[in-house]
Amino acid sequence: MKPAQIVKDVHWVGSVEWDCRNFHGYSTSPLGTTYNAYLINDEKVTLFDTVKAEFANDLLCKIAHLVKPGDIDYIVVNHVEMDHSGALPEIVAQVKPEKIFCSPMGERALKSHFDVTGWPIQVVKTGDTVSIGARTLSFLETRMLHWPDSMATYIPEDKILITNDAFGQNIASSERFADEVDRSELYRQMVRYYANIVLPFSPITQKIIAQIESMGLAIDYLLPDHGVMFRGADVAYAIESYKAFAAQKPTKKAVVVYDTMWRSTEKMAEAIATGLLSEGLSVKIMNLHVVDHSDVMEEVLEAGAVVVGSPTHNNGMLPRVADMLTYMKGLKPQNKIGGAFGSYGWSGEAVKAVAEALSAMGMEMPAEPLRSLYVPKHEELAKYVEMGRTIGQAVVAKAG
Amino acid sequence: MDRYVCNICGYVYDPKDGDPDNGVKPGTKFEDLPEDWVCPVCGAAKDEFTKE
């Protein structure tokens, strides 16, 4: 694929990984992804970020459509994570840049990743500016959105904000702009990306968005490092979506997630869902044998309740449930109502352990954890319907 | 003296060590850090810290 012009002399030169499904080892990317790099052809030819190491030649090829790679003067490293810096050693060797700009934490991270001997690194902080000819680069550190080194670059002359991973989505497409792809798919992938990557840094996200708004930056183009780019009215759409994600306001939706051995815990999940539905909630029932923990988090982001079920196996919960709870804990979801349930044969520790894990995440637990011996009888399932109702009522009260 | 943990990145402020890179001497209590002091790892403000 060829480079794509964004405005005159500003180009997307990234790579599309159509078959990426394992995203960084911790989540999945069902639609593939892109690694976006940008090139500005000004007096000082400037490259923003690179791509994953194995796409170095693809990046060089795209650059060569526009300028000789050796003509690049400056490289801006907005984010050091390998999917954006993996190709950097190869690019630095080929380009021999005059300067490499990065944040103070970026310098530390670059030194921890690569042998930077001879690299002309210049550290920049929030508010620092560099002229590249007709344009100015204005830097804004975005620490922990989503790594300590993260930085955004604003180009006032073109009203462009390059945001590294913030506002990214894992979408492999031939289209480059948000207004060219399916709207609901775009939204789902924005939710999925936020829930699995940005969520724990929601307080930082809110502060940085407030900072950008207080600076009164005019933004016509919002250029993330993954997926499609936002322009025109979509810039506000992306920013408002992030404000809503970061606020984590509960909605009338519940996720019932479980694993099961002989379908007993599954029966309970169905009964709980019946109770939730009777209170007017939308419900997602998710069996951990067929979904990834990143699929679950995509649903959890906007949910008001997370109800988790596990049978007791060898005195503990099933491994897939433990995996899910560990993953969810790290992402620090807020404002959720929790619930725990499951079957058991003799000792029955799993349900208590699940309930403790959810409480430790700060979830309110309006219904007592419920468990049943071996196989819940039909009349016994009424207790689970009631549990769903109790949780549903709590969500309705909270979501308003 | 109490240690404080950054809720965002997990960095621990230990008053015994202070934060010399940012001009905070060893022996400085968390409460005595300037209001504009931020987490040296992630930039979070003081109100993002919790007592350990």
C-alpha cells in the first residue's frame, strides 16, 4: 500500500498488519491493526514514530515514495513501545537523522530498549517547540497515557495533533480516515482499545484532555498510532468518546461471565441473566471457554454490573476465571456492581474467592454470593433469578 | 514516616529516600512534599497517592 496524504506535505506512512490477532501478548485484535507513522516534508523532513521491527522495510518503501529516506532530518519518538519503535534502529541506521526528539522518560526508555550509542537524542518537555521550516512542532508530555514516555506533538500551522496510542483502535483497513469506515465497527474498536489498554489510566486521561481543552488548541486532525485517523467533526467525536470512557458512568447493562465443567454454573448464569433482564438491563452472557479476556473487557467498559461464576475445582476457581479476574483487576474498572456464583461438589471455595476478588476491585456486592451443590434443581434456580433481580435493581438505581 | 503508593503506576514514595532527582531531600515526609510535586515515574499528582 502507498502512503496517504493527510494535508499538503503531511503523509501517513504506516504499516497495516492484516493478520495481527495477538495484540502485545495480552489482548486479541480480531480486525488486525495498523502501526501509524507520519512524515512531514518541510525544510526539515520529519518522521513521527516508526513501526514494528518486521515492517521496517515497508516503512522505508513508503517513505521512498515521498522523499529519499536519507533526506529525513528529524525523528520524533512519541512512544517507545516496540510496535512504534521496533523499526527505529534500522531507520536511524539508514536515515542518519540530525536529531531524535523524545520526552525525558522517552530517553530513559530508549536507552533501556536499544543501543543508542551515537543517536542524536534531544529531550523535549511539555511546551517546548521546534521549527521545521513552515511548521512548528509543539510537544506535550502525556505520561502514562499510556506509558511514562508517552508524548503528543501538535502542529499549529496544520492544526494536527499526533497522539501516539491515545485514540487508537485495532482496525486493519484500506481506508485511512474514521469517516470512511463502518461507524459501529469504529466505535466498538475504540471501546475495545480503551477498555484493554487505556482504562487503568482514566484519571490521567481526564487530566490530559482537560489540559488540551484549557490550552484551546484548534484541532482539525487527530492522528493516533493505531487504526484510522480522525478529521473534521470526528475529532470532537473521538475526544467526547474518550471523556465518556474515562468517566466510566455505569449503563443499564450487565456482563455475566463464567466457566463451567458440567454446565451447572452455566445454568446459574442463564438464571441470573433472566433476573437482570426482568429489571430492564441488557445482558451479555460470556463463556470463558469461547471468549478471550479482552472480549470480556470490551463489554465490561460500559456495563453497570459484572457477575462472575466459577465452579470449585481442586479447592479453587477454574483457571480461566482466575485469568479473567487477574486481567480485570489490573485494568482497574470503576463504578461497577459485582456478583459471584458457582457450583461445587464438596469444599466449595471458588465462589467466596471470586467475591473477594471483585470486592477487592472496589465493586459493590448487593447480592450475597450464591453456590449450589453439584447440580442446581429447577426450583433452586429461582434464587439465582432473584440474585439477578437484586443486582439489576442496584444497577438501575446507580445508572439512573 | 509513612510510605505512599502511586495509584496510577505503582511507584512508592519512601520518605527515607526522598526524590533527589527532583530536589526532594531524603527524610522529607509525604505530607511535606510541595503541592506541585508529581510522581517521578508517571507524573501523577499528590492526590493520586495512597498511604501504604
